[in-house]
Amino acid sequence: MRMAHGGGVEQCPPPDAAEPGTATLLAFSAPMLVIVGVELAWRVYLPAHLSGTFGLSLAAIGTLLLAARLFDMAADPVVAWASDRFATRWGHRRPWLVASLPPLLLGIAGLFFAGPSVGIAAVVVAGLALHLGYTLLATPHGGWALEMAGSPRGRMRVMTARTWVALAGVVMLLIAPSVLERALDADRAAQVAALGWTMLVLTPLTIVLALRSVTEPPPVPCTPSTRRTPWRTFAAVLAMPTLWPILLLYLLAGLAEAGSAAIFLLLVDRALDLPGWGSSLLLVQAIATLVALPLWGRIGKAIGGRSLLTLFYGWQMLTLPVALVLPGGSIVAATVFMLARGAMGGVDFMALRAMVADNAGTARERGMPSGAICYSVSNMTLRLGMGVGPLLVFASLASAGITDVAAPIDLPTDSQAALRLIYVAPLFLSALFGMIFALRHRGFSSHTVGEGGVEREEGDLEMFVTRAGEAEHINAQSERDEPDERR
């Protein structure tokens, strides 16, 4: 239905508010197994693998990780804008998911199975192909997710499903490396290869499942000027006053999670004195998160994203210092610690994604269909943090005299303490700043609950969308008038 014009701005119809069923959400979220597989590899396994297989220094590995993230950030906005802007007979998002398959498969084959005889240039090319496929998949799929529900609670449900499937993927992907690690005493290269085989099988299966099971929501008509160039659309999205606090928390999360994850295996082997237990402990954490996350999703729908984030940051600050005093060689103590870490794992990303979806949903209702661009802006911020985080952590290791992450050598007591502190510090500081920010800035989400439990939109975002639409209308009118003036 086409609505009347108001204030000179074309009012676009709101998206369909019908909530997808659980089976639909799970099928749609299946590609998250691939997305999380790429992240798991880069955050945890590939730094140690590249150091042990190719003899790369910590500085070289950190630079490579940062370069991969910068490549993501360059490709992401173009893919996001194009998937928002150009419709095909198959939809806005679906062709991009299909296009992601070749570079993903080539990147997995070239990177996860690379041996010492492969040149480092080939590894870099494979890494770029992997990240190109990752962007072609993650950004349109993320934009599609932001458009699947018409209410804040519905969006929290969608993000809970995507996060849960991602965690289920972590569990699935970690099974083979854990079995190889504990039963066959396999080295890191064999574990990475097992991860690669699993991803080669899952990548086409999950993408086909999502494409066959879910239809895209109908496109939202709007004035052509609102989608003319990617830069103007990005500028309009970045003008959202409610988006900047979310981006700051994304940056902190990326710095902390990627930085600490890059040295997790080193922490387990050298500081906790549990060589050969790294993959198994990650599996324990992932299973704990998989069990707990649906509960936190229901709590988040009831109390809102900001309150849920506050709980998450408090739990982080309570549990993380335990790593500083864990007894070495105790698998029981390490397991209890990982269970505690997993109890609220993924809650921050689930809540932040739901907040981004709120912003994208309200903008879409007012004629700015920018789901992929909203997702891209948050992803670019997260990836910047994920690129810089390992670089800072590796620099801290070097300053502490820990320069080789692959050689199985014993560390002195003071170096073990330094390694524990370097692992804990990014996560703890991120939680501390996040807690302070969440308590001081209450205008996080674009939605709050009004009288009678009815959801209402924050005035800042409503004012932003109205003014943006008015500005675009004025620009379009001026451009239509220019030919008359020339005549």
C-alpha cells in the first residue's frame, strides 16, 4: 500500500511485521557456521599455525591479521551498499550469498591446508580470497537478518537465533580438533586441516539451506536520492545519534575478544601448564554458551539490550581475574573457569546486533532501506578492533620477552604471570569501560518501553530520520529544478 506524502517526503510502507518461526530462523542462520568458522580460525588457530608452519614472527602475524581486517573494511561498504541498492529477480541478498561460495572454498583450501612448501605469497592470496568470500556472505546475510522482524523483541529473537547457531557451529567445528588433540596427540597443523575439511563441507550446505528455506522481505520503495551513492547513504546512517554508542562498544569488544583469543592457546600451553588441552577447553566454553544463550535471549527481550549488556560486563569483571590465580596443571580448575566464561558468552554481540537492528528497522520504516549498510558499519568497527587487538597483544608479549608462540618451551614464572595478565587485561578493561558507558548513557537502543508496555521510539532517531528524509527531498527537488533553470 502506498501512503500519502507528509511534509514533502514520500512515506514508505513499513516492513512486514510477521515474525519468522523457529525452524525458519534456524535455517536462515545456518551460514553463521561458516562465518564463525572463519572468525574462529583467525582468532585462535591461524596465529599459532602460521608461526609454527612458516616461522613468522609475532609482528608479522599481527600485521597480517590487521591487513586482513583492513581488506574487509575496504570491501564491506561497497558490498553493503550494492546489496541494499540493487534488486535482482532473485532478491537483494540471495545473489551475494551464491557469489561468496567460490572465494570461500578457494580461501579455505589454500589457507587451512598450507604446508611449509607453500610460499607465503600464496598464503596471503588465499587469505584475501577467504576474506572476500567472508564479506560477500556475512554483510548481505547480516543485512537480511536486520530486516526479518518488525519489532525490537522480534529482532532480539532473530539475533538470539543467529548467535545460538554461531555457537552451535563453534561446538561442531571444535569437535574434530579436540578429538585429534586428545586422542591422537595431533599437532596444530593437523587440527587446522581438520577445521578446514569441516568448513569445506559445511559452506555449500549451509548457504543452500538458507537460500531454499527463507524468502526475502519485499523491498521498500523510497525516493531515488536516498540510495544514489554509497557515501551519501553511509553518511546518513552515521548521522544516527543512537548508533555511535553501539559502535564504540563494538570497537571495545573487537579489541578485547580478538586480542585475548589470539593468545588463548599460548595461555593454556605455557601459563596454565596444560599443553594439548586448548581445543578441548574452547569446546567446554562453547557448550556452556550454547546452553545458556537462549535464556539470556529471553531475558534480553524482557529487560532490554542496555540492561543485558550491563549484566554481561559485570559478569566479565567478576570472573576474568580468576585467570590470574588459576593453579597450573589443574584441568578441573581450568574447566570451571571456562564454564564460567561461557555462561554469558556471546551475550554482548547478541545485544549489540539487536540494537543495530532497531536502528535499521526504524530507518527502513521511514524510507531508508539500509539494513546491510547498518550491519556493515557495525562490522567495520568490529573488524577494526579485531585487527588492532592482536597487534597490541603481540606487542605486549614481545615487551614481556615472549617472542615465540610455537616452540614448546617452559616460561619462567614472571613470564607466565605476564602472559596471564596480557590475556585478562583487554577483556577486563573492555568490560569496565563498557559498564561505565552503559550506566552513564541511557539512550542506547532506538526503542524503549512506554506506558502500558507499548514500545515507543526514541525521539532522537525519529528526528534524525525525518530530517534526513527532508534533506533528501530538498536535494532531489533541487536537482529536478536545475534543467529548468538551464533552459
